[in-house]
Amino acid sequence: MNKKFTLFLILLTIGILYIFNIEKVIQNKLSMLNSSIQSTYINFIISLHATIDKYFNQLSYINKLIISNDEHLKYKTLYEATQSQLKQLNKNVQIIQKNDLDLNLVKIKVLSYYKFNDNTRVIINKKGLDSSKIYSLITFDGYSAGIVLNKNNTSIAYLNENKKSNYTVFIGSENVPGITSGMKNNGQILVKYVPIWQNIALGDEVITSSMDNIFPYGIKVGKVTKIKEQDNMKEVLVQPYAQTLGNRDYYLYETPYNHQ
């Protein structure tokens, strides 16, 4: 009796499921679930693409800012270089005004070394210099740089570093005399023939004296860094103001001095 009843219930259940098409309902539910998963996946992909696009757009914007910054830096560098050149020219004008002299200054350029193994002598582009005269060389910022001679129709500048770059100077407030004699290996100008009985001190300023008619009076040379006493005179080392090695532009000052 129980077995028959159980079999009846099973057959009845199958019939009801068939009647109400439960299989399709289940398939629809599964389809809806699958659509939800698909929708979630699609939304995730769209969000991921948006994030990637945003990242690359920001990267592109950053690159544009970097390029713009580089351009501004170039303009700033050019501006600062121009301002520096103007300051140098103004310094030179101020020095000339302080000396109260009508200096006959001519702009010149360095063409090459006079000899390849000697960087203390250079050829300049000034033609027609009198071979019987000595000319003085002045930097754009108004410091003494050396002397110029005409040898075999070639204008040669003997820079402060050269032993033959000799011109008279005054040391300190008492105008103690001396004569430049090139540079030592430490880059300091050697001043010889300083009277032993006259007082000088470290830090004293050295200027051109004009006593040899090469430089005008008062062109700055440098400051005293060392004093050496000898038997009958002193020798002085001077830290120069002028930067001459590698410099391509100077002023030439013509003087009436005859060195022959």
C-alpha cells in the first residue's frame, strides 16, 4: 500500500512540473543570473578602460608640462645670460667713470694660441698695431689681463700668466710699487721688486700704477695672499680678479709707451 502511494506521488509531481513548465522557469532564472554576471563583467571592463585612459591622459599631460617647463628653463637661462653680460658692461662703464679717464678702449677677440704648447700667449684680431708700443689688455669687467705686442705684424696678447706680462702696480693704501712677473703654478700673480722697507699686508688690494704708461692708473689686479722677504726686496703673491685662460673677449687700451 505504501509503495503504491509513493509511486503515485512521484508521478503526480512529474505531471505538475510538466504542466507548469518549471524547467523553463529554472532556465530563465539561470539566464537572468548569467545576464547579471555578464553585466557585472562588462561594467568592470568599462571601468578598467576608463581608469587606464585616465592614467594615460594624466601621463600625457605630465609630459606636456615637462616639455613646457624645459622651454621656460631655456628662456630663463638665456635671460640670465643676457642680464649677466649687461652687468659686466655696466661694471666696466662704472670703472671707467671712477678713473675719470677718456680711455680709448677697443673690443677685440682671441683668434688662437700663439703656440699650441703655450696657453699664456694668444693671437688677437686687432690689425695695424704699432710694433714700438705696448698695449694693455683689460677684461670686460674692468680688470687687468695682460699686455699686447705687435710681433711680425701679428698682435699677440701676453696674459697675466706669462712671465713677460710685466707692468707696474701699486700695493695697498700707501701705493707700494712693484712689477708683475707672470704667475706661479697655483694661479697667483707674482709681483717682484717690492721695496723691503715699505709696509704691506695680506689682503691689500693691488692696482695698476700707470708709472710705465702701459695701463691707466687704478685698474684692479687682485689682492695680496702671501709676502716673502728676501735680502733687499719683497716678493708678493696676488690672487687675480681677472679670469684670462679660455676667455675670448677683451678690451684693448692703446698707450703711447715706446718699449724699444
